[in-house]
Amino acid sequence: MINFRNALLLISLIGCGQNHVDLISSIDENIVIINVGKSERKKISLGLKQINKYDPKVVGIDLFFFGRTNSFSDSVLAHSISEIENVVLAAYLDDLNAIQWPDSIFLFP
């Protein structure tokens, strides 16, 4: 069983297979990668709430939330993100080398 307490969690679309997760967790049990696939924002929110119960040291979310999709699911996801003590959200550089941040509903001071 993977212990989330004091772990670095990276939530991503990339680390696809279960074997990939096992390989990484066997190298360092303090780093956990969770593949969310093409999950909807509401489902990602529920997962974040579960993960946050284990008091992870930091949660990195390697997903970019383009704009708003549904006011209810966006609000639920934003609330779940805001409850995580140490969270890192993805950003990227566009073609003009300008930083593109997720929609403002997901950003907190």
C-alpha cells in the first residue's frame, strides 16, 4: 500500500500504465504518480479530496485547465485545489513566450 502522508504527489495524464506507477513507487516511496487519464474535473476534484485526507507534503497537478467548462464542476475542483496546503499547478509558455496560467478560478493567493 502506498503511503500518501508526507509524499510528493504528481497528478498527470502522462504516467500511463500501472507498471509505470509501480516502477516509480519502488524507487522512492515518497513520490507517487497518479494517472487521471481523461477524467472530468468533478472526478479529479473527488480524487484530490481523498488524497488531501492523507496530508501530502505537496501535490503537483500536471494538468492545464483551459477556461471554464461547467460552473458547478469548476467550482468543486477550485475548492478542492484550494484546500490543499501545498499545491503546484501547471502553466506553459505560448508561441510568444508568454506564461499561460490556468483559469483564474483555480488560482489562489
